[in-house]
Amino acid sequence: MASTVEELVARAEALALDVDLTGVAAWKEADPARRVVGYLPVFVPIEIITAAGMHPVGIIGGTDQVEIIRGDAYFQSYICHIPRSVVELGLSGRLDVCDGFLFPSTCDVIRNMSGIWKLEFPDKYVKYVDVPQNFDPEIGGNWWRHEITSLRADLEKLGEIEITDESMWTAIALHDENRRLLRNLYDLRSERPWLAPTSEVYLMQRAGLVLPVQEHNELLREYTEAATNSDRPLMDNSRIVLAGAFCEQPPLGLLRTLERAGCWIVDDDLLLGPRMITEPIIDPEGPVGDPVDALVKAFLDKAAAASFIYIDEKVKGAELADMVDKRQAEGVIFAAPSFCDPALLDRPMLARALDERGISHISMKYSENTGQFQTIREQAGTFADALKLWSDA
Amino acid sequence: MNGLDCWVGIDLGSTTTKAVILDSEGAILGRGITNSRSNYDVACAVARAEAFVDARFALARRTLEADAELAPRTELLLPVIAASFAEAKHGAALDALRAELLVAARNDFYKSWQPALDRVLGEIVDEMEVRAPALFVPGAERKSDFFRDLASSSFMQLSEEAADPGTMPQDVLIGMFDKAIIKVENQELEVSFEEHVGQALDRLLEAAGLEAGERARAAELMEYAVGMPLQERAHVGTGYGRARLPFPKASIRSEILCHGLGAHATFPSTRTVLDIGGQDTKAIQVDERGIVTGFQMNDRCAAGCGRYLGYIADEMNLGVHELGPMAMKSTRKVKINSTCTVFAGAELRDRLNLGQQREDILAGLHRAIMLRAMSLLARSGGVHDDFTFTGGVARNPAAVRALRELVTENYGERKINISAASIYTGALGAAIFARRAEDADESTEEAAA
Amino acid sequence: MTETVPAQRDASMALQKKILGEHYHALAQAPETGAKTAYTFVPGNLTELIRSFDMLPVLPEINALQSGMRKQSGDFVREAEKLGHSEDVCTYVKCDIGMLKGGNIGPTGEHIPDPDLLLLSYTGCFTFMKWFELLKQEYDCEIAMLHVPYQGGGEITQEMVDYIVRQLEESVIPKLEKVTGKSFDEDAVSERLALSAQAEEDFVYVLESAKHRPSPIDGYFGGVFYIGPIFSAFRGTQAGIDYYQALRSEVDARIAAGKGPVTPAGEVTDERYRLVVEGPPNWTHFREFWKMFYEENAVCVASTYTKVGGLYDRGFRHDPSKPLESLARYCLGCYTNLNLPQRVDLISDYVREYSADGFLINSVKSCNSFSAGQLVILREVEERTGVPGGFIESDLVDPRYFSAANIKNRLESYLQMIEQRRQPVGATG
């Protein structure tokens, strides 16, 4: 019998909050040859890990559950929260299951964490993944091809395996499917947010950080179907887009607070990494040529706008404003982690773009362990009411 | 009479100023404490005066204990003398308070409340005087040893009773008090030790606890103890406000070094020291000689310091000393994420509104503070045996409990030293530095000769 | 690097002030002379290339730190925060935005012209990218990006060099040609690189003079003046060469006379502590900060901040025989582009090579590129060298983040600890 929405949500929540990675450990134990590779936010070419037969694990912090003791000893008070909790997880042995770690070029903090890991965990494979900021296929494209190729070679060594083109294509197909399912779910949420509220959709996404992609795809299918068919009553809230939360994640309580305050989040940049590539990598006719070329091309041509990718010739904030239009949203809530350079430095530029298009916005800060939502509730509630007044007027 | 050499250490903290006096053997002769005020010179002088009074008591004790006849009477005599002295000091401060209140009431701003204002203020101080002796019965529990705290709490109560919203608002009275108390605190009140020893002995005689012969002998001994010249050979200052001490640079040492040495002197096997004071938190590693090998201090943020507890106490309308005992009654774990002083109040109210118990929230807050201390300890090099916890917060049982738990969870079993006099650790270290520096000078002189 | 020179001036200081003044004047005159300007950053700057097109470089970081020293940065930062910038982020950026909004008046009081080109050298700091994206919204001008990969693996690879050279050839140089209407002249760049290499020799000699006892220079507080010309607009110029020659002779004279460094309060005559310093200085209270050191006779013998514009002392020289590759290697090698293990190695080497008594980290709130991981550096360097590490916190140009009492307290404690630890075992403290 198919699972109910509630059962699926409960399962996803258990996975999302499994900071001890017990599920991943069980997967690994089943076969001594199995390898696990953790990656930090935001973007890594996750397909290569899957192609290597390894389990990719999104390391996104400690939620509001993990008490920070040693992690605080590593970072000054003016640095964001996620590195503290990740160090806490590492030093407390909760990341021991990982054989390797990828630190992408998100910001200077995550960049420097790659060095901390090299010093603290000399036995683990550690790679800093430097995405290109030049988008000429022959220049930035070549650089990215080099990064992907060296990652591929490293994982071959780590797993004592060969990563064939065939397994690369299979992995790309699985992740294409994963992104398609996520886009579907986002579409459902935008069309009928009362059926698939963000507090659930987010858990479905987050569960994917600790599941092999095949299992995650199955969970997304089940949930989307169950949510679509559920008989939840229509609720008329203000429609907002959430921006700024692509790296350190807000606590669940914050997302729930926004919804309770009368905001349907109809699009967002939460857990952006696995959704960065916005269109299928594989052509409709099927795989052609070199899979590494396909990954390179996908990043150059199909990546979502993000703070950590150079704006180049594009217009800052245009994608966000377009997203507001596409989702028929009424406003934007910037919710950025405290001390998050990329999000906070982008904010004035994004705000300007929204102002130019007449889109309302408010701004708030959080950290992954924010414990009180009173102010946020009031702020979001007032914003939701104001948006309603505007749209009624 | 040959004088007694002594060495003085002064720790000028943000909340309290402490003084310690050492004798030539390095034994502690006296300790003094007072609340730090806007005027550091006065705080320093008061703490030092207190320590010298305390030293007199120590001398008195030594003298009594050395006397075959009166030695058994020591425990009877000394507390009475001490209480009498404290009461006299309190009385002198009340006199000063009365005078300053009347000065404050002269201000034109309060004209409309006169002459009733003078009368009400007078009546309040009269009543404070009536109530004072009860505070100084030997063995009586006092909420604080500071005049400001004692006077403030009874003035609040009495002014509330005396006030009338129409004719004499309590705000006006409290305004007077706030002005006057600052003046009183910044006076050095002369209270003669000798005089009060005499009074105390008379009292003992009246109470028939002492025979006339014994009284005469006691008076003789006390006279000796009181008359013994205390020769201050050298002093060293330390603490947050040390730069403001009127000492030459050579007589000033960093609080880190003093705390390390003071902790080492109290507990020689100490290797890690945690000091949580009002303004800052320090994690210090020392070697087997008490020499500091590493340290970390908290950053700009006041979270994790004694000051944070002060905010919480204000927010809950409690005295700081009441927080710990209340938190000890906690039965459920509440996790507090925000140690930010700015948010602490909001989070507190939020949680109380949610129906959580005050005790449980307080226990959570204490753990949150100690988590900050744990990260400083980790930065400084961890927690090694013996581990010594000092500073004002070390007197808070809930803070100690949280620290014990966290140390055990993260470092395993550790021996944790906490001494009742831990607040004097910095001043003790300073006094030892004073004594050593002079030794060093002497040995140089000897070598030269 | 600045106009605010120590009270006791050396001839080299006056020279530096003169050439800087001339540079700012040339910038102010640019609208009349028709000279084109390129805004760019210190780490990974392409001064020889820019100058080969007869363009004048403008360095917003330098403007920001100058504003800090001139006590203007507080207002600029607050102005940017009023415009919606977060209090959490880099104050160089906010200071620059605030200065721009206030009319872009440079440190000499003359107007700084708008850029003809924003040349974003994305080296060692993510915030640079955001900074130029923000500036792009303010100016209608060309913008060129040079992405310099990070030394995540702890080395410079040929792929990295090739990537940068290709960007120079295909992206940066065409933009320079477009803006100036001139053609790229490789020989002109080479000539300038040869001049750079010459000045670099003298610069390294000056830095390494601190290995003497007593050190004739302060390699941090004095060092920020010494790096001025070579880190900014004067690489590849005769003025730069003249400056470093003059500086070198002064240093030689100090060594010969056995003299200590010059400070605003005179010479350090009794070098008591030799420190290696990691992290940028605070600019808003630069003198007060420095005073805390020289009052205790603490001399900074080496620093990492003086390597943000290149690790010349580890052997790098601009190479006229391979101009673009040499520029690429220069960009890759700047200090903030090193990974954490490399930084630990470098600081540990400095402690040994410069016979330091300790190393001190000034952790600045603004700069995560420097700051994230410094507490790990602290512990690792202590373990490797056995000398004690110290830790203080401040900011670049936000005066609200400089607590003199707090810093002095920590610094004094730290120096007294070093002193106490010098006591032989068996002695009492």
C-alpha cells in the first residue's frame, strides 16, 4: 500500500535530521568496497560521485540539534554558523563515514575549510572544487573540464575503480531525473501550495542529501503523488519567493513560522546545489559524445544564477525578478544567514533589481540554530498582510 | 614593637575590586573586596583598607590562638568583634547616606516636594538605622557584603512604603538615593578598628560571656594586634582596570599572569584555569611552576561573562546571586541557542510565554554560558588536570554544575578545583608577584654588595 | 602606502609621499589629459600590463585604508549601511561605496575619476567579485574579469597558469585594447616587468633585513609603508625602482649603525620582543595600535600582510622573458591565494628564519579570506615552532570594531607571557 503524506514527511524529517548519518553508515557497511563522499554547499558536479558508485552526502551543517562545543573554538564570532557545526560534526566522529570531502568555491569560509580539513583529517581525501568564473567554453570551459577530470581521476583512485563513460551517463541520467522530479515538486508547490507546503517540500529535498539518488527519486515520486492526491483544504496566503538561503540552512522552525505567518513560499534558493542545473543535461535524443563535455556545457549554459558565480554580462537580480513573475509571487523575503558574505553582499543588488520592477521585499537574518521566531513571525505576518492589501487594492 | 612586613596585590575588576595581603612567609594575611565604581582610585583604596582590616583580624586571631589562656575563647571573641566592626562601618555609611540624601534634596528641581521630602528621607534613614543591627548579629545571613546592595534593598522597600503617588512619588525618592549612593561610595569612610574592638569587648563583658580578667587580657592582646605596624614592602596591581591604577608600570601585571599564578598558589597541581568575571572570560594554561603557557580571552561579545547573568537577573527581576540556586531546581532540559545579550531578554520572555519553567530556562542559560567557556578552553589548549575554576561566576552552583557536565562529556573525568576565595585569585597572584619582585631586587642588591 | 607618515621621517618616506601625490594628481587631471583609468585590486594586480596601455590604476582597497587612517571611514561605512549594506560584511567595500557616494574624493583631497575599465582580478578573496559587481551598477564602463584559481591543492599547476594566460589573451587584453584604442605590445610589458624585477630585489632585501638583531625595520607597521609602491601603481616604473633603492640604502645605514626601527615616537632602542604577525592591520587606529607595540619594545620582524601583493621573499620575480605567464604566476602566488597548510608552513618558517619570540594574529572581522581558519593556524604554528601564539581582534576600517582597552589587555598579557616563559626552568616567575 502506498505511504500517506504524513508517513513520507515523517520519514523525510527523520532523514533530514539524521546528523549522525546512520542511514549512510548502514549503506556503507553492506559492502566493504563502498565509499562515501561528502560535499559542502553549494555546487559540486555530484554526478561523478554517483558514477563512481559512491554515496554522495550533502554536509549542510548541524541543524538546530547539534550543540556546538569544539566547533566554536575554530571560528571567531563574526563568522557564520555552518562551519562551526560542520567542524563539530567532524570532530565528534559523525562524519567518519565519509572517505572524502569536496569543498566548493562558495565563499572564503568554505574555501578555507578545505585547508582546515587537510590539517585536521590528513587521512581523508579533500578537494577544493573551483568553479570557473569565465564562461567561454574554450577558457572557463576548459578549466571546468580539468576540474571535473581531476575529480574523476581522484575518485577512481579513492575507490580503486574505473569510472567509465557509460557509468557517467547513467549517473547523469539519474541526476537529471532527480532535478526533473524536484522541478515538478516546485511546480506543484507553486500551483497549489496548500497541498505541498514548503515545510514538507524542504524536508523532501533535504532527505536527498543523505540518500543514494535512486532512493531519493523514489521518495520524491511517492511524495509528489501523495501530496497531489491529498484532500488538504485550499488556503489563501500571500505568495513569496525566499532568497539568500542557498548555503547555511534556516531551521525548520523558521520555514514553518513563515508559513504560519501567512506566507506561501512559492520558490526559493534553499539547498540550491542539487538544483543548480536547471535543464536536462542529456539531450532529448539521448547521450551524445563525451559525458564530461556534457557536464561542462551544463554548467556554462544551464546553471541558475547564484551569488558565487560571477554575473558577467547578465543583469543582477533579473533571474530573481523573473522567478517572481513566473511564480506569480507578490514579494520576496531575503533570508540570509548572519555573516554570509555572498548572500549579504548580493542583497543590495538584488533589492535594486526588485525595486526597479516594483516588487516588494523584506529582509531578515538567521543562523541554522536560531531558536526564536517571534520577531520573524511579526515581520513576515506584517509583510503578508501588506501584500494582501496591495493586491486587493 | 617590630613591624610586620607585608606585600599587597590589587585586582581591579570591572565589577569588584579585590586586595590580598601576604606576610613574609607568603601566607595570606588579609583580603578585601569592594564593588568597583566610576572612581577606580577609591575602589582601590577601599579594597586595600578592607584587606588591612582583615589583616588585623588575622593578627588578632594569631595572637589569641597563641595565648594559652584565651585560645579556647577565640571562636567566641572574633565573630563578635568582626560583627561589631561591620555594623559600625555600616553605621558610618548610613550617616554619610543621610547627609548626601539631604544634599541631593536641596536641588531646585525637587523644590515642589519640600519640606515633606526632607522629612520622608529622614524617616527612611531612621528606619534603616533601626534595622541595621539585625544584619550584623554574628551568623546572620546577609544578601551582600556591600553597603550599596544592603542599603539599596532596604531603601527600595522603605521608599515604597513611604511613597504616595500624589504627594511623594517613589521615583523621586529613588532618584535621590541613586544620586546619594554614588557620593557615599566614593568617600573613604574612616572607621577606627581600635575603637570598635573596645566596644566589642565591652559588649562581650555585658553579655557575661567574658570575665573581667579575661577582658583585660583580651584587651591587652588586641592592643598588641592592633598596634603592630604593618609595613607594606611592595604592591602589584592587575585586572581589567589596571592601567588606571596609580601605580608605576613596573608594579602592574597582566591579569592573565596573575590568575595563572594565583591559581597555582592555591592549587599547585593546576594546569588549566578558567576565570569568568564580570567583563571577560579567560582560559589559561599554566605549567608546573605556575607560568602561563597559553591563554585565550573572549571576544568583543559579552556572552559567556558574568555580565550576561546580570542582564538575565535584571530581566527576571532577581538578584544575580539568586539565579544559580533557582537553576539548580530545574527538572527539565531546555536548550537555549542565543547567548547574545541583546536577544537573551527576548528569548527569555518568548519561552516564559510558551509556558516553560523559569528554573529550566535558567538551567539552559547556564549551560549556554558554559558552552562559550568550553570553546575558549578548547582554543587555549583544552582542559588538563587539575582544572581550576575562578572568578565571581565560580560561586554560582548552576554554573559549576554545567561546567562539570561539559568537562566530563568532552574531556572525561577531571579534578575540578573551586575555592571559596576564588574571587581573590588574581589579587593573590599580584601579591605573589609583588613579593617575588622584591626578593629578586634584594638578591641583586646582595650580589652587588 | 599612505600619506600619514611616522613623525620621524626617512627620506624614502618623503619620496613615497611625493610619488603618491603625483599619482593622485595625475588621476585628478585625467579628464583633462585624457588618460584612461582602470580600477583594480592589490592582490593579483596587472600593473605592468595596465601601464603598457598608458592607463592609470586606481586601487579601491588603498583608498579605503587611506580613508581609515584619515578617520573618514566610519562615516563612509555608515553611509553604505544606510543604503542597505549589511553590518556583517567587509568594511572595505562599504567604505568604498560610501566614499563613492560622497563624491569620490581621494586621500590627497583631489577627485578620483570614474573608471574606464573595472579590471576585476579575482585573487584570493571572494568579496572582490561582489565589490566589482556592486561598482558595475554604479558606472557605465567596461568590466573585465580575471579568475585566478585558488591553490586548494597547495601548488600552482600548469593548468592554472594556462587558464589565466588564456583569460589575459582572450578577455582582459581585448578589453584594454577596446578602452584605450591601443594595441597590445608584449615588448612594452616585458620592459616594465624587467623594471619590476629590479625593484623586487631591493624590496626583498629590505624585508629580510629584519633577520638582523636588532631588526632595522618593523616588518608590519613599517612594512605597510614599504609595500606601498610595489603593491600598487608603481611596479614597472622608474619611480618604484628609485624608491626601493633609497629605502635599501637607508636600511643598510641602520644596520651599520646597529639601529632599531623608526616609529612615530622615535627609534626602538631596546628590541625586547621579535614577533611575526599574521593578518592585516587596523587602519582606523593605526598609530594607537602601533604604539601598543613599540611602547613595549616589541618589533614585528615579519608579517603575512606584507605578502598580499606577492610572495617575493619566497623567490618569485616578474620575468620579462615570459610576460603573460609571469603575470599569471604572480596572481596565483599572492598570500591570500595560499591554502591553510601553506600559510601554516610559511608562518612557521618565518618564526624560525626571523628568530621570533612569538607570532601574533590580528584577526579582522571584515576579511574572511584571512580570518576563517586563523584559530587553526594559531594552534598548528604553536605546535610546530614551540613559540607562543597571540590572538587579538579588530577590523580594517570600521572604527566601531577597535576596542583599544581589549586589544591592549590581550597584547600586554601576551608579551608578559613571553617574558615569563623566558625564565629558565627551575626559576620562579
